[in-house]
Amino acid sequence: MPLDRKPRPVFDDAPAVAVDPALAARVAELNARYKHHSATEVMHGALKDAGKIALVSSFGAESVVLLHMAAIMDRSVPVLFIDTQMLFAETLVYQTEVSERLGLRNVQIIHAAESELKRLDPDRTLHQFDTDACCDLRKTVPLNNALAGYDGWITGRKRFQSGTRAALDFFEVEAATGRIKINPLAHWAPEDVKNYMEENRLPRHPLVAKGYPSIGCAPCTSPVKPGEDPRAGRWRDQDKDECGIHFVNGKVVRTGAAK
């Protein structure tokens, strides 16, 4: 196999990236200002106080909550959807249906450059022997390219999901890029998500009913058994439970929850 076939993802042993003091101070001020505020207020504050912001959505199991909040505030908010071209068919259908139902006017579907897919994964088997490289090619690089020019982005991460997310703040510094990452649902519990979806009569991803509480690419996502961690079906039996788009000090987050 040619040596240049694999991209170069950022691994755990990558050197830490220095955080800009001014950016760190700004994020600390935002966290202090919104410390006791609701998710909706944090979302509104992000769109008002954090500069040019995009909402990054997988249109997965719980994505409709943030999408609904955004639609209520501003249906023209940029929504970035990463189509890895290995997603479940159900996810693609759900993305179209939810976007239309909520009236989202600025959904941008992003994906890896065709030339890079042909060069680095011509037979679509990269995920079988290097999931980090596959995620880097199909998710991390396209997202970083799409976020160029934005000051920050909104995610649906929550403290209850796994390991390093347990101390998640509303606002974070993404040291590797100099962007602000906003997590409006950081303090929500599973019942909060469930209640919000029911109260607002929001459609659920069809795979949730089939045992998929966390949904990624089809080859690397499996059903979760009762009592398992919600993300246990992501890269099952591998030392990995993050795709690489979430970083701490410039390094891929590894929480071990899917072991």
C-alpha cells in the first residue's frame, strides 16, 4: 500500500497548542456571564456575543433539539452537515425531512473532496484498518475547511455522554484553530432531551427505535444493548469514541467510554 494513502490525523501524543490569552479570557467571561442560564439563552448568547457562528449538526439521535432552538431564533443560521458518504440512508432522509419541517434556510452539506477520496480511500476500505485516518479524511478536514472564516461553532455535546465530557462548559477554547466552541446542552440530562423533544413534538431519528442512541457512519456504528453506555456502539471494541472533530489542547479527545 502506498505510504501516502493515509491522511495524518491528530493523535493523543500531539503537542499541546498554546491558547491565546485574550481568547481564553473572552471564553471565561462568557462562561461566567451565562453560568446559570438556560440552554436557549446560551444559544441566543452565542449567536449574539460570540461572533460569526455556525451550528454543526450530524442530524443524529438528539440533533433535532439544537436545530429546533436555532430555527426558533433565526432560520438562516448556518447549519453545517457533514456527509461522510458512509452515513445510514435513514440519516440522509432524516436530514432532509427535519430541515424542511423546521424551515432551516441555510443548511450546508459538506464532504471530502472527490480527489482526496480517490487518492486516500479509492476502494472505501480505509475505515477497516485505520478509523482515525478515515474520520480525518471524511469528517475533520472537511469540517475545518467549512469552518474557515467562522469565529466559533455550536455543538450538541453533553456532560452525561462520556468521560472527558463530564466537565464540559458552555463555552470552550478550541486552541488548535482559535475558534470558540459552544455547548448549549452541556448541563442537560437524558430526560431533558426526551422532554424537550416530546413537548415540541419533534421527530426522532428512525434508528433510535432500533437501538441506536448515538448514530454515526454505518460501517462504524452498531446497536447498543440495554445498560450499555449510549456511545458504546460507536467504533465498538476499539480504543476510540470520538471522530476527531472535538479537541482538547489540539489533541483528539479519547474518553474510553466505548471500550
